[in-house]
Amino acid sequence: MTLTEDWTALNHSKDRGQLLAALTPLSHSERLRMLTRYIEQQVTWIRQQGGADTDTTANRSFLAIGFDSLMSVELLYSLQRDLSRDLDPVALEQDTIDDLAQLILAEVFAT
């Protein structure tokens, strides 16, 4: 998948680890861009499932976009499925999509 593809299509797939496979060959900055885009799309998709439509710009806080704890659990599930690994739920305490993407990238690709 490219940076512009629709990552929400993975929500209907039984395959695991597709995001990890797409991120692995990329440089750090490309990984960060792709992961941020993935999270933006997932947040938008999750919000729309609840009947809400909102601006999910990466530097806006989760609180400002009306993201609640149940939505966070759904996002965590999506990340774990698409990265094919368990993530610490504490990661979802980040204030913004940018912060979350940076934290997850550091955790997944720790050297």
C-alpha cells in the first residue's frame, strides 16, 4: 500500500500484520508519515461508525476531536491487528495522533 491508500480497508480483512509489512522497508520518516496517515484514517473511520464526522488533523488532541475510551479500545485493536503485535494500552494516553504515531513507531521499531 502507498501513503495515499485507504487503510480502513484492513478493518474488513482477516489478515494480520499488513501495516507492519508496509512499514518495514521504509525509512524512519516515511514510516512516521505512513503510520500517522493510518492512525488518522482509523480515527476518522471509528468516529464515523458512531455517526460523527470531524477533522482528525494529526496535531489536534484526541479530546478535541471527541475520541472517547471505547473508541480508543477500537483503535488499539486495529493497531494490534495491523502491526501483528501487542501494544501497551498506555500508548493511547497520548494527546495527539502525531504523539501516538511517534510512540508506536519507537516501540515497534526499537533498535
